[in-house]
Amino acid sequence: MSQQNCSLCKGPLVCNEADIANCACCKVNLLQETVDFLHNKTQHQCLCPTCLLNFDKWVKFALNNPFPKRMSQMSPVHFYSENGYFVFTEQYHVHKGNCCGNNCRHCVYQSKI
């Protein structure tokens, strides 16, 4: 076991990579689509159970709701305004389906560590 930080929220977590079946991450029930999303589209290694559940929520929402066609349909789920700028949420990034490479504040694809 090793003490690490979640690559999304930076919170502490204990990774049991030597005995993965007994690691906290394996005790979180995820949709297969969430597992596929994490493996195929992100660069994360170790995520805490809370972030895993958040990914599951975001993927589930994206599966059950079409991506909005108009900006007026996107707020507050996909963005919020801050100092006159649009700030895209994690849900927006998951729904979009790929990383733009602009180091977005709420990017779900890249590690923030």
C-alpha cells in the first residue's frame, strides 16, 4: 500500500496496487461506460472513491441527456459565468468527449498533480 493523492481532486488516498482487489477504488460500483471512459479517454491513474462516483454521475448524465444545441440550454449544468467569462464544468467536458488541451480549470481528462 502507498499513500498517494487522487489525480483529480488532489485529496489523499491509500492505493493498494499490490492487491488491487482490496483497493478502495475496486469497491466502487461503476457503469461499464464509466470504466471505458476512464481507461480510454483520461490520463488518471489513482482516483479516490468520491471522484470515481462523480465520474459515474457525469457519464450517466451524458448517456441519458443529449448534448445541448444552444448555449441557453447549457447553463448551469455545462458552464457558469465568472467575472464575465464562461467557465465550463466537469459535466461539459465529459459530455464533450475529449480534451481540448487548453488546461481548463475543470478538465476531467488530465491529472492535476
